[in-house]
Amino acid sequence: MISNLAFTTPLLLAALVALPILWWLLRAVPPAPIKRRFPGIALLLGLKDDESQTDTTPWWLMLLRMLAVAGLIIGFAGPILNPEDRQPGNGPLLIVMDGSWASARDWPARTARVETVLAEAARDGRPAAILKLTDPQADALDFVAADALSPQVAGITPDAWFPAGNLAEQIETITEGATFDTVWFSDGLDHPARTDVAALFEAKGALKVIQSGRPAFALRPARFEGSDVAITAIRADADGARELTLTALGPDPNGVEQELARAIATFAAGETEAEVVLALPTELRNRIRRFEISGVRSAGAVTLTDDALKRREVGLLASNDGQEAADLLSPLFYLRRALVPTADLIDGTLEDMLLASPDVLIMADIATLSEDETATLTDWVDEGGLLVRFAGPRTAASDIEVNDPLMPVRLRAGGRSVGGAMSWGEPKTLRAFTRDSPFFGLPLPEDIEVVSQVVAQPDPELAERTIASLADGTPLVTRRQFGEGQIVLFHVTANAEWSTLPLSGLFVQMLERLAISTRPAELTIEDLAGTTWQPEDVLDGYGRVRSADALAGIPGELLVERDLGPDLRPGLYSNDDRRVALNVVSAEQVISPAAWPDTVMVEGIVTAEETPLTGLLLTGALALLMIDILASLWLGGRLSMKKPATIAVAILALALPQMAEAQAAEERALEATSEVVLAYVKTGDTALDRVSRQGLEGLSFSLFRRTSIEPAAPIQVDLETDELSFYPLIYWPITEDQPTPSSEAYTKLNRYLRTGGMIVFDTRDGNLGGFGSSSPRGRKLQALARPLDIPALEPVPSDHVLTRAFYLLQDFPGRHAGNSVWVESAPADAEQADGIPFRNLNDGVTPVLIGGNDWASAWARDENGRPLFPVGRGFGGERQREMSVRFGINLVMHVLTGNYKSDQVHVPALLDRLGN
Amino acid sequence: MNQDPAINPAGLRHRAEAHASAFPALLAEAEHLAATVLLGDHGRRRSGMGDEFWQYRPAVSGDPQRTIDWRRSARGDEQFVRQKEWQAAQSVMFWVDDALSMTFTGGDDRPTKGHRARVLALALCVLLNRGGERFGLANRGTPPRRGEAQLSRIAGHLMAPAGDSDYGTPNARVLPAGSRAVFLSDFFGDPDPVSEALTRATDRGVKGTLIQILDPDEEAFPYDGRTVFETMSGNTRFETLKAGNLKDAYLKRLADRKAHLQDLCRATGWRYLCHHTDTGALKALMWAYRALDHAQ
């Protein structure tokens, strides 16, 4: 505070020395006597004053005067709060921008400040250069005229990564020999190179750091916690509790990107991590493409999901003759062991499993299928299914030379046996995978032996379809594209009968590479060695997903190293059917606030404005002198005490305006009556009450923007304790378990309804089962409304004033649409005049409006004005939301203006009369 | 040219006109006040010497024959005596304090004590005039008479400029024996002349009423702080550093003064009223009128 204070004429402060002298002087002079003519003096004569202490001025009056005089002196000395120390610098100026994702949250403010700095440099005639640490230029810095740089500032965008670790050397080379002052726009987060770079800049000249005070948030990648998805939000500073809304986004069944789930992450005070666990249906979870912190514009606040978050549904089918085989001999035993941790397994008959539309179907040694089964299976594969088949004695024995469409290759009958007791050769080992194979790069364990296999017919396409083969070149795994899907055949059994492959780790890795099982969360070099990954989507610094068509593929090893930069952008990378998300924030990453050396000047982005305090101090001093006048008059008995109340009010109003503290209820009443306020009933359900509040806030916001109604923040009313008559409209959402109001509350409600109030009942269930009939909330509504004095109701007629109070509407949707909404019925004798589309309806406002469209959720907006709840789907849904807002506006208009719009039926008559 | 307005003819005329203009106003105010008192309450209501018919009563033995009203008696066999209402005229003398102390008022919203005293006196005169009594002003030795001319005369005397002394003393020598008297003053002056006047008046068979007229400020003493008090003429000064501290002592002395006046009245058979200028004059008027009436 003091450091932010400066004086224009500090010498004047010397006059403060005179204050003690003034004190002494004032103290010596008592207040002048007042002369009064008074006949009663005859009775006074001879009386004696018993004390003589009022001879001098009382100390508090002295203090008051001293303060006033001190205020005057200090005021005239010209104090200025937050003075701008505009010392014109000289020499080149380097503007350094962190440019990381963390600075994206207030990038416009940053660029605006950069432009101010550049403008200042231009005024001082300093050459300047801009250096973005996330993407430093390679050649030496080139200082140019500062105003020439200004146009470039708008073109600088934040990147989705942190500055590189070896930044200090890079900068050293490009700033070789130059001296300059530095203004560093920091994102406020620590990173490894920061200290070195700061030291470097300090060595070159003065360093000033400008960083924003806005908290930085980031999301760690989502991961599995049992069968639920856990996602962790992190933040840099641990001050205070804070809630964040996390949303999961992904395509809906129609392929339109939608919000699929939402959760609230709560940071406890002092915690930098907040974990949310989402229990989602598999089908929904597999569609999630990314998680976002809603309302935070930064790549760190977005985390893309990949295969690690998908669990494929795998159907397992084995031939079963009813024989009781030992577990270890079961054809599916090893598959189960391999798949259970990473996939959702389905068992059952083929038909049942296909109904569940699995991603993968594994058939172990099933040779013959009925025609129906073949047909449905073919369709399924054609639509994108992955059929994996394992060979076995049955396959070998079956008459398989017929071209089975569900086999990738034609097989020779009988198979072959190598290295068995009855054969000559050694058991075969595997040949290294070729580059075309999806298994390329997987290390081959030495101990894999194949003793039996089925053998493919030689075929021109055989080589191309083979993705793994034995050392002698016979195919071990073959694959064929079939429509959208593919068919894979392991030429060995799924158990250890024919080979040791199912016993090895390679088996698991192969399943994973075939995208049958989900890969473990952690990538390893081996997993990715030798693969090339094509970026599908990349994130920009703001966290927006950009298409990556123009970017080249990258080797898989780089994905593990995670050295994010211009060459390895965060995003979603794919290889065949596998996808890997490279997120800005890794699973263990911690973000912490930047620590700067004491020698560095740190400033906020938004500087406090220079405020001259002279006026304030002089006003204060004058006010004190006014009080002094009153006090002196009072002391001298000159102040008429016949009206003590008015004088007290005058003094209070002058000196202590805020002392007049009213009761809480009064404040509330004032709050409710000084502006239009929408109200909602407290139901006791915290989440629902919050939705009601947010809904009415959203509606108030829309009203404020679109109409001349400018409501204040909505107020929650407790039916039992609060006065209702202040509110034009009360929104009452119905829950099954809300308490029934007491009879006093009903009296109040009835009085409210009779005197022109309006209650909007919302069952929020979309009128399932029709109005008031069988839904639990409908019954609750009936129970709640029974004691209320509600007139006869009817569904809103098409000529009701609600349909044209502000917008022309015929439907009143909320989150639900198309349900009838009930209002007070029109009088039976309402007539329709000639040529007028509306009946001449009753006066006044309908006291109740009953519906179940969950309007508050459709109106609800967060503090940034973004809708909180999805409505409908796609553009149709947005249209529905718009309509629901329009309904809200019509509703409030109707409440506030009554049947004003209905009166327009008389317009033709009026015009007629005017014309004559 | 002599600029003393008291001698300067123009100044004299100016003052005369000012007073003359105020005089009908005073009279009008008094008439107005008196008009609120309904007649019918004022008659003697007893038979006696007078001109007005009072009642016929049956003659009883012992009535002189000439008192029998023959016209009434001729209508029947009984004899009636015609009685007249008793109409002994009273003399009521007023002393209205015209000292400077009576020119005081504590606020703009109420009249001076002197004004209130004059209005009360004149209104009483109007009522007495209507009741056929005689009245006079003891200040100037005006002999008691009746009639509109006497009213005008008294009003003129009341409008005369105030005396130059701070406090007034009642003049009891001019009171006719057996008459009634009304003294209107604040009685802030020396109490001895008052008691002397009262005893002397009682000696001459004069009974009457003391009306002490006080300003509310004199009753409440709402002063504080360093103050110099002066009499209305400015001849006497009293300085205090903290007037508020003197309040209790002042109020006690005021109460003593009132008690002294009441004792005096009790001893002499007079009646005492303390009237404040912030209350309406009518109440005091009614009280005084009834007091005069009952004293008979």
C-alpha cells in the first residue's frame, strides 16, 4: 500500500510539523460564550458553576480538527495511489512471452499489455524484439523499431506445450553479445528452464516480469479406477476451496459431438488436486473423446482419451461338446486371462452375443456354423466387427477346403504337426515380424514353440494376408479385410495344446495390437517400437481440437518420450485401429506457481490505475470540518436540542452513512423491492435449489439483455419464514420428498396468489403420464396444491396472452418439450370479436402456471453465461433452449404487464376512431 | 435634526400607526377568543335586583302586595309574584404586566408572554362586557366601566408601549373596594410587592386571580454550554460556563417561586393559575372566567 503511494509535492508534508503548535493554540482558546436574553435570570442570580473544565476545548474535538488539518495538508501534497513510474528506458527491449498453454487463459489481456509495452517503447524510441519461449527462433535476435512489431502481436498465439528444457542454451546462442532490458510475460507456472533463463536475462539487463493472478487449472488424463473413470484436476496454487465443472465430450449415436457427462470437481482448501470418479455405462464411456474443464480456455484443461479409456466388448465363443474339460485345457482359458483386465467379456450363444454388438468376437476352434449364423456373422463383420478365430483339432478335421467366407485364407485339411513325438522336425519358432505387420517391433521371446498348426492353401494373396509366420515361413496369423471389419485367424489353438504362444507375454501384446484388448494406461517403448503414428487431431494452445491432416506421422518412440514441442504436438495419434492420446498434462504432472528471485520485479497483467487521492482527502477533511462545526455548535449550546432526532440524523448521514444498519429482513425486503427480483422456492434439495437459482439467473440475464426488464439476482424464498409479496414471480420446482408447507405458509401463499402473485409449478418430469395423473411428482404437486386457492385451469389456449407477451410462441418448452402447460382458464363468456384473432379475455395475470418441462435447467447458465445443461440434441436442441428462454421472457412480461398485449385487440377500433 | 424616534414627529407617528394597526387586531383576537365561550353560562341564575324577567312564583304570605304581578294573577285564582333576575354589576380590575420581561418568547412559533397576557385580559373584558359587568385596567388607573367604548379604551391602553423596567409590580391602590381583580404577569420580579399588593387588596375586600404566564423555555431551561444571560433590558448579566449544570438549581427556584405564589393565594383567598404560552389561550380564559364567576 505504502509502496504504491507517491506525492506530487512532498515538501508540503513538512507542514505537518505545525500540527502540535496548532494543537496547543486551539487548546488555549475556549469556545466563545453565547449571549442570551432570558427573563428567568432573576432566578439564576447567585448560582455558581460547580466546575470549570469546559474552559478548554475537549480532546476529541481537537483530534477532529487535527485530522481535518492533516487531511488538508496531505491532500494538497498531492498523493497518488499506484503511481506509474514512467522512467523512459533506453536501449533495446526484449519482450518475452511464455506462450504456453497456461498463458492461454488470459491471452487477450496479455497481448493488450504487450501492445502497451510496445507503444511505450515506441514513444521512448527503443528498438524491441519479441521472443516466444515455446517456439524460440533459431537465429540471433533482431531488434527493430517497436511500432513495427505491434501489428505482429495479434498474430502470436499460445502453444499447447511448455518451453523446452534446454531453453537456456538456445537463448544464450541467439542473444550472444546483445544487452537489452527484458519484459517477461510469464504464465505464472514453474518450468524447469525458468530459473536459468531468468538468470540469463538478468545478466543482460533489467528484467521485469508480468504475470497474471488468475488461477491456472489443468486436467490429468482420465484413467480407470476399477470399472469407473477417474479424472484428476490440478491447480497451481492451493488457496481456498474451489469448484470446477468437468465435462466429457464425444459423439452421440448420430455422430454429433455432444456433452456426454458432467461432474463437479471440488478442490478443498489447501489441496492442489481434485479427483472425480465417473461411473458411466460402457457404451457411453467408449464414446468419450475428451474431458474438459468447462469455462477454462487452455490446452491444459483438455485431456483427450484414447484406447486406454476404451474397453472393448469381446464375445468369446468356443465349441462345447458338453465334455468336462479341465480348466487349463479349456480353449478359452488363456484368452480370458489375457482379456479380463482390459476388456469387457461377453459369454453366451452366438446370436445373443451378436445382439449385444460386441467390438470383437473370438471363436476358438469353431469350424462349422449354420447358414443363419454365417449370414448374421458376415453382416456383423461387414459392418466393422473384428472376428478372431483360433484353429484347433476341429478346424483341422473339418472339411474346410470349401471357401469359407469367414476365414482369412483357405486352409488345407488336416493341418500339420511339427516336432511332436511322431514327427521328425523340431518345434518351430516365430520369425521376426515384418514391417507391414501390426506386430512389428514386438520383441520375440525365445521360448515360443509351435508344435501343430493348420496350414493355409498357397494362394497369391497369402503373403499379403500373413501378419505373423513361423521361422519356416508358414503363416501363423493371417488377416483379411472384410467390408468394414476384418477377420483374423490364429493358425494355432487358443490354449497351450498346439503351441506355447498363449503362455507368453507376446500373446497379450498381440491381442492388444490387434485392438482386441485395451492397452494398459502406461505406454512403453516396446509397445510402440517400430510403429508409425499419424496425428488425427491436435490441440492448440486454447485447448481447441484441430484437424491434423497436414502433419507427418511420427515414430512411436517419440510418443513415450513425450517431448512436446512444435514437432510433437499434443493430440490424438493413430496407428491402424489403435489410438494414443498425447495430452498436454501427463499423469504425474504437477503444476506449481513460478518462483522468481527477489531481484526481479513482478507485476500483474492488469495494472492498478493511477489514482490521485487529493480530491478524496480534501473531501474527507471538509467533511471533518463540517462535523467540527456541528460539534462546536453543540458544545457551545448553540445547537438547538429541540429536534434531537433531526440533528442525530444529520450527523449520522454526514459521518457514518453505513451505521444505519437495518435488520436482515429489512435488507432483504429492500433488496427484493428496489429492483425486480425473481424468486424460487427452497425445496431443501441443494442441487435442485442450485439449478433453480442458476435457471433464474440465466433467465434474468436474458431478460437484461433482451428486454427493458433488468432484474437483480434471484432470491431464494423459504415459504415458512419469508415474506412473499415482494416477488412478481415464484418458481416452484416439485420434488417427491419436499416438505409440505405449514398452514401459515399456505395462508401466506393464498394471500400472495389472491393479490396478484404468480407461482410457476414445474414437475420437471416432462409430464410423464400426463398432467397430474400418475407420475410421482404429479401426485406430489396435487398434494402440495390442494390447500391452495387455485382457480379452474385449462391448457394454455392458442390466444392466451402468454403466447404473445413479448415473443410470438405456441409451445413452451424447457428441457422437455411438447407438453401442455396449464393456466387459469378463460371465462366462459370470452368472445371473439370480428376480425381479431384473439378473444377478449379476462383481465389480470394467471395466478399459477403448471407444467413439467424443467424450465430452470434449460435457462440455467454458469457465471460465464454458458448453458449448464444440454437441451435436446444439436441445433434442434439449441433452438429448443432458445424457445424456452423466450417462454421465460414471455412469462415475466406477462407477470409484469398483465394483459397489456391482449388490449391490442382494441387497436383496430382505436385506429378507426382516430381516422374519423 | 433630532433623530430620536421618540421625539421625531415622523417616528412618533410611525409608532402610533403601528400600534393603531395592531389594536384592532388585538381586539379582534380577543373577540374571537371570547366568541368561543357560549353565553348561557354567564347569567346570574338567581332572582334579585335587575331589569330582566326571571320567573313567576306563587305568592306566599309575607310578600308585599306591590310585588304581586296582577296581570299574571288575574288569569287565575292564585297570586303570582314577578321576579327579576339578580343583576348586581361587578367591577373587575385587570393588572397586565407590561414590563420588559413580558416581551420574551423562546420560539418563533409562540407569542410573547405579554401578548398572551393582553389577549387573555381583553378577552375576559369582552366576556364581562357581554355579561354586563364593569371592568377596568389597574395599570393606568382606568376606572371600571362597561360598554364598547371601555373595551376600546382598554385595548388602547394595553397596546401602549411597554415600560422600561425589567419586572413589573402590581398596582393595588386603584382597586375599588369590593371589586374583583385579575393579575397577569410572569411574577419573576421581587415577590414582596406582589404579596403586599395582595394583602392590601384583600384588606379592601378585593378578591381575584393570579395568572402566571410563562414561556416553555423558562419552564424547561433548555440551555447548555458557555452562556451569558441578560435581562431583556440588558441591565443585568449572568455568565455561566456550563449552563446545563444550572438547570436543576433553576428549576428548584422556579418551583419555589410558584409555591410561594400559591401559598400567598391560599392565604388571601385568591386563585392561582400557571399558564404556558405554548398551550392555547382558551383554556386559561375559561378557567379565569369561571374563577371570576365562582368567586361570587
